[in-house]
Amino acid sequence: MHHRKLVALAGAAFLFVVAPAAGASSAANPRVVADRVAHGLVHAKGGGAVHFARRTANMTYHGGKILPTAVTKAIFWGPSWANSTFVGDKITGLDSWYTGTSGSNYAKTVDEYTGTNGQVGATATHQGHIIDTSTATGGGNTTAILNEVAKQVTAGNIVLDPAGNSYIPVYVDVKRGNAGYCAWHTSGTIGGNVVQFAFFFNLDGDPGCDPGDTTTGHSQGLAALANVTAHELSEARSDPASPGAWYDSSGAENGDKCAWTFHVPAVSFSNGTQWKLQGEWSNAAYSAGIGYPNSSGQKGCLDGH
Ligand SMILES: [Zn+2]
């Protein structure tokens, strides 16, 4: 399924080509294998724009698994996460986000999708977070991010779900710079266990990845991370690599197809928190003509509000 990721990236000015994973395996360093190419990227606004007009609008099924549930534990990586001014409301806010997404109407926008292992479900289990103040990397190498996840597994800070539903988002303190994306998700294996994982730049003061939240009271940096967090988790649930499950003829997943389109100022989560979030593509809503339009005017986006 790697070819589809390359198609998805063809319009962008970057590729994720990583070195083959090291074959060394020991108790201290479990074998780590990352997908060679990151997918599910959130392109920065105005960069790597994806055009849908000539495509079949709905996504099709490609034979793989989905996530019937998600077991999440966040990693905040980089020395700035020891700085309370930098941290601000981001760590507590994202813990609230992951807790509150479980059972929310927003999460239910992904529930229509099925795979070889059943149907996507709206419940998730959030296990909190880890702070690692060692120097973080950017997002250009999926193996570097998977190695950080593996480091936390080895340290006993993360216990991977044996059913393969672990989803580990890695939030670094590194700014995006010239990268054309805000975040991505992909999968790998650690010691033989499949893990979904995702990467997020520090989006403080980054207009290219900013949803423009003016109503919830969250800091700009938290609001920006929350929006792309919604994009990546929704994609991982409907299209966990690999092999892939639900994406369209150009490789766009449910988050990609509604990226940077917002229907309401904020959606409410099951724990009462409020977030400005992009919608997620629903084949059912598009077919019924009841979604709100994406950036190409296709009415297949839902936010569960
Ligand atoms: Zn995406």
C-alpha cells in the first residue's frame, strides 16, 4: 500500500523517505519497524493543496483493519516541555481532549467504517501522558519518532495494547519551519506489536496550521494542536496502516478530505470541553447529501455538533 502514500504526497514539495529500520534486536532495543513513508499528513494551509474536483468523492475500502477502539497515551518530547510558560495549557488541554473525545458525537463521525476486524467505535481509553525532556527531532523521519515511542515502551512507560489498538501521539517542541505539513500519522511495530503513532510540530504562532479558534478560550497553540489531533486520530481509526482501509482514489483519508473546513465555532466533547475542529469525511453523509462542504464544495463533512 506504500504506492498510495506516494500518490498522496506527489503534489507536495516533500517526501518521507526513511532509512530501512535497523535490524538489531535486543531486550534493551526491541526491533522497531516503521512504515517507510508517513501518511495522513495535515498539509499546512496553502501548501501541498489537494484538489478533489476530478476524483470520485467517496472513499473506498482497501482490505485492511480499522481501529474498533483506541488506547492513547501522549508523549511530549523536547526540553521545552519542562518550561511552564511553553507548556501553558497544552498538556492539560490535550489530556482533556483525548479523554473527552471518547463517546463524543465528533468521534462518532468515523463509526460508519468497517474493516477485517470489525467496525470503528467511538470509545477510546486515554492513559495520560509522558514528558521526555531530551532533545526532540522534527517529523522528517518516521523511524526517529517510532524510536521515541519504543524508548518509552522499553522504559515501561507505555504498555502496548496486544490487540493493536495503541495510538501514541508524539508532540515535539520543534517548530515547523519550512515543512509543508503540520502533523502526520503512520504505524509500525515494536517488539512484534503493531502500534499506531503520530507526529505533531509545535504550532505556537504558526499561521499555516492555525484553525483560528476565537471562542473556546484555549491558547492558540493548544487550539492548533487540538485541530490536527482530531484529523490524525480520525484517520488512524478509519485507515490505520498497514494495509490501508478507507481512502479515496488519490489516497486522501477522511481527515484530508475535510481539512481546514469548519462548520461551527466549537464542538462539545463528552467531558464538556469545547474545541474548534475540522470535520471528517463521511461517505454516508455525502451520499445522502447531508454533510457540510469541504474545500471543493463536496458535502461530505461531519463534525457531530
Ligand atoms: Zn491526513
